Amino acid sequence: MLRINSKSTLEATEEMEEVFKALANVNRLLLIYSLASGEVEKISVTAMSRNMGITQPAASQHLKILKNANILIAKKEGNYIYYTFNEGAMKKHQKRIDFLFTCAFSKCHQVKCPELEKKEK
């Protein structure tokens, strides 16, 4: 049973809030899509700036937000820092998001959500 006021639930929701905030920006979403598609395997501040037509400070800030949300990790190679997915943290985020949505869909089916009934027809 999901306990809303448990310490672990509160910690998980705070982490999920950070993840959702990190993903709530079009530039960061485009970067995630680019990395996920295999278009690029890793990205630097310079490459992100050039590819997205934004300043290097803006690109740096976007990458920092994704890193702080444990979506990306940074690895130094020579004079550059490259960012790639943080696979372990991504699996944890996925489990938490899947659990949340599974619970929500389960509840919707119990109470016959009108939105779902429209889409199922």
C-alpha cells in the first residue's frame, strides 16, 4: 500500500520533483531526445550550444540541471567535459514514475475515469 506520509515516499517525491522540473524545458527535452535517439552518444557544452543555437552559459546551465537531477553524468576527456545518461539513476527514476502511473491508472480503472473511457472507444 502506498503511504503518502512515509519518509521514503516523501524522499522519492522530492527526487521526482527535481526530475520533472529538469524535464520541463524544451531545450533539455530536445537534448534528451538527441541522446536517446543515438544521434549523439555524449555531448559537451560547446556542442550543445552549437547544435541548439544557444549561448554556452545557457547550455552549461541546462546540462547542470540535468546532472543535478541525476539524468546525466559528466566525464572529463582532455579539455572537455562530456555528458551522457546516468543509467543507474535513470532506472530508479523509471521505476518510480512507472509505479506512480501504474497506481494512477489502476485508480482510474476502479472509478471509471471519463477521460480513459473516451479514449478507449
